[in-house]
Amino acid sequence: MQLIDEALFETTLARAASAPRGRTNHNFHPSLDDNPHRFLNVMTRGTYITPHRHLDPAKSETFVILRGEVAFFVFDDRGEIERCQTLGDPMQRAHACGIDLAPGVWHSLVVTSESAICFEVKPGPYQAANDKDFAPWAPREGEPGCAAYLERLTRYAARSDRR
């Protein structure tokens, strides 16, 4: 048994803040072969998550925000934004706290608060070679253009009240 409490949040936030990517996971599943995968995805503002989908094998995902706020994006096959949904702690604001995503949907998110803690569940096992199908129309993490693309998404999220 492992408690999901303030101490775990603070420890994992400290790891995320010092990580080069500005995020880290805390896995509750003991191995990458387990099914399902259950984990905290802890992110700081400015982290870039390349738009991606889980197509082969097809995997659904569930995201529930435990702390902070994110703008969750869904894209079409050309990279056009189909939806931008604010997700956050429902006790702090009147908006959705989570989303359940079907397999094969292009998605990404932008942290709009200082940090965000998300509980995620998706099918295992995890195999780096085929876990994600990265969008051909967006820069991959570490490539030139990431900061500009992240800024574009951040501006889109802030442009109108999508909460």
C-alpha cells in the first residue's frame, strides 16, 4: 500500500523541478510489464510534451488533475487544434478535473499553473519503441522549434475562456 499524500506530492515535485525536462513520473506499478500502468505525472510550467497518440498498440488514457492546472489539447491528423480543455482541481475552480481519452487520439498538454500533478492510468506494458506515435507536424522534444510551439499552445490556451 502506498499513500497518495502531501509528502509524496512534495517529494515528486522537487524531483520534477530539478529534472532537465521539468517533469517526472512516480510509478505505482512495480514493473514496466504491468497492466495497467498507474502513476503520477508531475510537471512544471515550461515542460514540453510532444503531441502524440497511442496507436499501435492502441491504448486509452485517463488523466485526473490532483493539483494545479493544465490546458489539454486534442488535435486532428493535420495538427489543427480540435479542442483545448482546461483541467484542474475542481475545488479551486469550476471546471473539469480530468479526461478519458480513446486510443489513437493526438494529444498534448501545457501546464498553465506553476506546476501540476496528474494521476494517469493507461494499459501496459510500456515499450519505448512503440509507446507513442509522435506527431509529424510538431517538433520532437529537444528539436529546434519546441519553445515556439509551446508558446503557440500557451497563447491559444490563454486567448479565450475555454474553462
